[in-house]
Amino acid sequence: PREEEGRKSMAGSSTQPHLVLVPWLGGISHITPLTDIGCLLAAHGAPVTIITTPANAPIVQSRIDSTAAAGTMITVTAIPFPTAVASLPEGAERLDLLHDPVDVPRFFVANKRFGEAVARHCRDPDAMPRRPSCVVAGMCHTWALPLARDLGVPCYIFHGFGAFALLCIEHLYKHRPHDAVASPDELFDVLALPGLECRVSLRQLPPHFLPSTTMGSGPLREIREFDVAVDGVAVNSFEELEHGSASLLAAAAGKKVLCVGPVSLSRSPNLDPEAAMTDDARRCVAWLDGREPKSVVYVSFGSFGGMPPAQLLQLGKALVSCPWPVLWVIKGADSLPDHVKTWLHDNTGDADSSKCLVVRGWAPQVAILDHPSVGGFLTHCGWGSTLEAVAAGVPMATWPLFAEQFLNERLIVDVLGVGVSVGVTKPTENILTASTRADGGKAEEVEAEVGVEQVVKALERLMDQGAEGEERRRKAQALKEKARGALEKGGSSYENLEKLIRSSF
Ligand code: UDP
């Protein structure tokens, strides 16, 4: 109904679509999928403006430049992020660039000021001659709603989560099954999808439900209010993957839920011009070229992806002792203690002959997952990684770290049947939860929860050549085909992109 009001109040304004997309500055993994959605919308003929900050604009622009056909329809606007006003370190224009938990609330203060500047820009016909017809805002840009209302246009939210996790979150807010548990480790059911037992513990829930976070309760409350008030949800996923979660969420939340992905398929990794590949990327592809088909275990924990040194060591010992070649991406390697650095130096390599190739920079993940040598993916279940594995037809071993990743694990393992669980029970600390540790200890002192044997067992199941492994590979392959179909003309995501464009004017 609000959307209707919005449309009515636009009488007399342009009837041309112009979607304004503002990715949340939580990390690269929030910026790139919304940029890719922008590229898909532009490929469907809709003009798009993506608004970000100066430090993030080159990331957005380079993605657009690699989809040449859509590029001409997209404008990238950089609006300064007021770090100084909020006493943030210079250049801290993304949450993942912060190192000190005290900067987290400051980041949210700066983000509000950023929102005011974005609103001024969108309302100024000289700055933005084509009037916006729809705002699609990242999950914490709560200021986008009053802006959209003021412009009289619909407001969509983009969380970066899948529809199944969003449905579980909606269920948790409405039914609060976690209120009845006696301890943070007690398992309870999130009965969001009919017929599916989804068992998680309080500890494993996203920050919305944790007793305290470094964000403070104010931003979390505002984010939920934003979530409830928006007109629709844009999801990087496809309906066939979600087992009805998208329509159940639409019914439960009373708003449109449009799955428009998987966005990783909007660009072909093979189109990456050789010259644009980093040395790391080139090294990965050359190393994979020298391996047998489906023999490699790819290991990555996303764009933040750190784990306590003791845990990293247990994982490393498993990876070097297992019989498969391993491509292992490590983030934050420079800040590891010396004994772990020495161990990595002595046991892993960066040469073509290495059994366990370690990448310390940014790996070309979509190209890696698409490579014929990759047979399995040990993943932290970040939604971007999950969907990229699905789109490439690669089975997963699941090792969730935090946020909604434990919910994604349930989808991968229990609903889709394309993964095996490593069996992690406790989340890994990150900057949002850093101050909430009861013991107040340091990350260096955190003991490993998962031992060598446990990792090796999960990898054995992942790479299993028997009937169980074969069945997982068959399911993964079937999903890969459905993923491609979703974005083709007449496919579910194709149609949802059209709906998103139509609903905006
Ligand atoms: N990614 C990548 N190279 C890396 C690490 C990450 O290309 O070395 C990409 C990955 O392909 C995915 C995103 O970064 O698109 C990570 O998103 P995800 O939602 O999986 O996890 P997050 O980083 O949010 O924890």
C-alpha cells in the first residue's frame, strides 16, 4: 500500500525507471553483489546510479567496466564518507577496515551523516537530473527510507543474505523460540520452512539476537524497524534454490521479495582480461591447470575470514595431511603470531609444485570455483560464497563463522543436500562481537574448537567417491543448471528483475 501511495505522489514526474542503489559499507561482499544487481538491471534496459564513497568507487567502477554491455547505463557517484566527523581513522570507509571495536558505533554515526549527504544529492536536480524511481539500499542504510518516502518512490532493502536465512530471522523476531533456551548452547528449532527441522543454538544466531554487540542496541533496533517498513526485499538468490522461502517471507513480512540472482553469473570469469588478473589470481589459475579434474579442495572463509591462530593451525595440519591438493586462501596472514607464520612457511607453498597452495591476497573465487580441477569447497557459508559454489555446481564442507552463516549451513546440508557439516558449534569472534566475550581474553589465546581429525573426516566425506558423494555431486550439478536457467529470458530471476524495474515507476 505504501508503494501505491508513493507511485501516486509521483504523478507528473518522469515515468522512466531510474534505480538508485546504495550498497551497505559493511565489506566488499556487500558492495559487489549490489553492484552486480545494478549491472543486471542495466542489462535489462534500466538506467542505474550506484552511490558509494570515494574509496569504494573504484571497486564498483571496475566491476561495471568488466560488464561492458551494461556499463553505459550505469553512473557511479562517490559521496565523501565523513570519517573525521565521527573520529574514525582516515580512509575507514568500510566496516571491515576497522580494527578497534570502539570505532564500530562511530562508523554508524558517520553512516547517518553519509545518508544525509546522499539524500541531498538525490533531491538536487542539478546533481541528479534523472529523478530516482526506486531506492535499493544496503541493510544498515536506515536513512534510505525517509529519503524514498520524501521522493515518493519505493524503497527496497538488500541484506546480502539468502531468503531462507531472512525467513528464519523473520521467524525468530516473531516467535522468539530462542527466549525459551536455558543456555547459549542449547539447540532449538527454527520452524520457518514447513517440514524442516532447523536446529541451531542462541550462540549461532546473527547479531540481531545476541545479548550485546559492539554496535549497541540503537542501530540494531533501527535496522529492524527499517526492515519492517521497506516496500520490498531484493535477494541475491534464485527461487528454485530457496524451497519456497521467498514466498513464505513475502507472506510473513507483507512485502515483495524478489530473488534476482545468482549475480555471480552476470559476469563470466573467463571474460577477465588476462592483463587485469593480479599475480595471485594468475598463480591460482596456473596451479589449478596442473591438477586432475575434481581433485582439488578449495578452502576460503570469505573476505574477512580470520580465525584464532590455534584454530588456523589445526585446520592447516588437516589440509597438509589430507590426500587432496588444496588451494587455501588466508586473510590477515600478516598479523598471525610468528610460530604460525613459521609453520605456514615450512608446510605450505606458493609454487606450482605445492601440494597446499596458500594465497594471502584476494583470490579470484568465482574463477576458482568454476575451474574443472575443483572438487569441493570448504567454506564459511557466507551467502556470496554459498551461492557462487551453487552456481558452479561444487559441493561444500561447511564451517560457519558468524552472522547468518549457521542458518546458511542448515540450508546447504539439510535442505539442499549439497554439503557436509564440519560440526562447528561456536561462532568465531569478529569486530561486532569482540567486546562480548565473557572471559575478556585475547584472540591469540582462544583454543581451537575443531581438531585435525574432525576436519579430515569432513573432507573425506566431501571428496567421497562412493554413492553418498556421488549423490551430493548430482544434486550440486542439478542446482547449477537451475541457477543458469533462472537468469535466462523467462527464468525466475529474469522475471523478478523485470518486476523490480516495473515496480519502480
Ligand atoms: N572473495 C573473493 N576472493 C577472496 C575472498 C572473497 O573473490 O579472496 C569474494 C567471494 O567470491 C564472495 C565474497 O568475496 O563473493 C565473500 O562474500 P561472502 O558472503 O561469502 O562472505 P563474507 O566476506 O561476507 O564473509
